[in-house]
Amino acid sequence: MIFEHFAINVADVDAVVEWYTTNLKVQVASAQQEPPFMTFLADSAGRVFVELYHRPDEAITDFTKQHFLTFHLAMVSENAEADKMRLIDVGASFVEEVKKQDGSHLVMLRDPWGMPLQLCQRTDKF
């Protein structure tokens, strides 16, 4: 089987989509204009990785109340330090930074809604 997507129920689909498309260079692959506003985001390679939707009758996760390693979105970064500073300037908050012995640089942030977002500048690509 091939992974298709991970889905997240969010309070404001439009705001989350706008922030991610503007600041992470991801693109909307498909968007439903009526409830539950299912919107699929694709990375710069065109691969869908997440679905954002809004179902008020279901729980919306408050990521600020969970440890950042419970769940996080991880994105490849060519320059984790520069991306960290740029994203903090547009509303992300800093959580932690790890510089591994192999030279990899991992930065954990939270987006403006508290969802954990990791920047991965790896020495060895998977």
C-alpha cells in the first residue's frame, strides 16, 4: 500500500491553509467549498501529505495541551535556521532545536494554532 494522507480537524480551515501555503510553499491540491471544507495540501513535489477539514460536531485537537512529540508535521528544510527565523516572524513559536552528530539540524516549532511543525535539515536524505 501507498500512504495517501493524514487528516486533521481544525477550527479554521481557510486560515490554516493560507498560512501553510504562504509560508511553507505547499499548494492546495483539492478543496471542497462546502462543509466540512476538506482541503488537501501537497508538498513542493506535488505529493499530497495532509487533509485539513472542519467538523464542529467532532473534537478539534488543542495541540497546545499535548507534548510536541505526540504528533507533528515534518518538512524538509534546506536551511533550518533561516526557515526557523522566517516562520517565527510570521507567527510560529519556537519549541526546541536539535543538532545531531551527523550534522542534521532539526527545529521544532508550533504553527500559530499550536500544531507542532518540525523543520528537518538532514545530512543524509531518506
